Amino acid sequence: MTVTVRTLRTEDQAGVEAFARIRHIALPFLLFTPDSVAYDIAHAHPGARFRALIAEEDGEVLGTAQTGVVHDSPEPGQGYVNVYVHPERTRRGAGSLLVSAAEQHLASAGVTKSFSWVLDAPDNRAFAERHGYRSSRNAHFLRLDLANGKLPPLQDPPPGVEIRPASDYDADPRPLFDLDAEASSDEPSDVDYEFTDYEAWLRQTWQHPLFSPELTSVAVVDGRPAAFSAARTDGATRYGTVMTGTARDFRGRGLAKLAKNDSLHRARAAGYTEALTGNDAGNGPMIAINNWFGYEICATEVRYVRELA
């Protein structure tokens, strides 16, 4: 049998479903659905040169990759490739073919430095290093049992503060974009971003099929959004916090914790039984908040980088 790699198209429903299924098996700590996979392909920023790739053998999808250009960084020539192969279909060459196809695509787009996230397991790390990647920072996936675990009780916000769902901003989400942009710019990262494209944020965040404005909670101080906890769901049982942050002027007041606690309680009341999130290993304040809620680390990933030219 010969393994081949091709670009995934939105009209390929079977391929989209296989992509989502393999990602769920290989990376159960992140939310993927067929709708979200198709949406990401169809609504990627043109400058990202985004591609979803699948590796097949005799009609069976063995592995997946996402690759593209970091178009919103002031430093040109940066890209990424993230490869995940079905755990029962490894050692057939699918991963190497996906890396090769992705790097060819990146090189054709002028990328000279490729970043990749790799699950922290000996075989995965050895695979990355065989392909010329070197490790840098770590991040953790965390899980909280919403069905059987205990959440901290809801607290009354301090005077001048109210907790509102993001759906209150349906008519004009621009204030939430401004807050997200400021908070995200201070997140630990090995890539600098210029978070200025409101229309792109609307497509990739606000209108994303996994995003839940009803479960996203915002701490508002004197009418201004000051902190938030952004939620995604799979529409079934799994809920994920994809970003929790506070505007610089309001840090140190516990507002992010208030917002996240409100969001978690909303999620549990809506019937979600599993809460997922991620943490950069160097983000001490967010690690402390997640520890307070009772999240437990369920996996670690390592950021790898390779110079393509």
C-alpha cells in the first residue's frame, strides 16, 4: 500500500469528518468537529495561506496536518505545521509525508522558520528532532470534571463591577475585540503578533461555530469590559476555555477569576460535563487560577522550531 498526501477541501465531507475524528483521537484535549474543520478551511485569512492536509492509504485517512503562514506578525517569514497521526496508524510514513508536504507549501510562501506543537512523548519528540526541529517552551492541557467535581461558589462582584455574558454584545462586539487584543498581546509566545484586524477577529473568533457567546463571561467595570473568559463548546458535553484575560489597567483585582468562575457555572448549568483549557508553562498567574478551580494537567506539549532556509 502507498501513503499519499493531499489538501483537504470543504466539499470533501468524508475527509472533513475523518480529519475531525483523528484530531479528537490523537488530541482529545482540544475541541474539533467536522463543522469547525470545514469552517477553518473556508474562512482562513488569505494571508495565512492556510492548508489542511490528510495522509491516506488505500482510501483510509491515517493522519492530518494544519499548516500556514503567521501573517499577523511584524516579523516576516514565519509559519507553522502541526501534524497528528492516528495512534494506531503510526510508523507507516504518514507523518513524514505530511511534514514534507507542509514544509514545501511553507517554503513556496516564503516561510523561513517553521513552528510546531508536539505532544510530550518520547516517540513524538524523537520524530520532531529527526526532521530537524529543536525544542523550546512547554504548555499544558488541563481538564476539570464539571459533572462530578466541585466548583468554587459564585461570588458577588465588587461595587462597580458586573458579570455579563458576551452575548450582550451581539449588536457590537468591538469592545470585546479591543479587550481580547490587549490581553492576548501579553500572552507568553515565541512569536510576536499584531492583533489589529477586527474583521478577521469576527470571522475567526466571534463567528466561529465552536464559540459560545452565551457561555463567555465578561467582567464589566463602570461600563467598560475589563476581563473575560472566552468559551468554546462541541455542542454536546465538552466545553473549553480558549482565552482568559484582563485589560492592563484592571489587573490584580481578581476579575479574570470572577469571569471564569461565572463561565464555568454557566457551562455546568447548560449540561456540559467536561471543562478543558490550556496553559503556557510560564504563565504563573493563569496556572494559579486554574489550580484554584481544580483543573488537573492531562497532557503536555512542546513547541518546536526549525529554520527552513
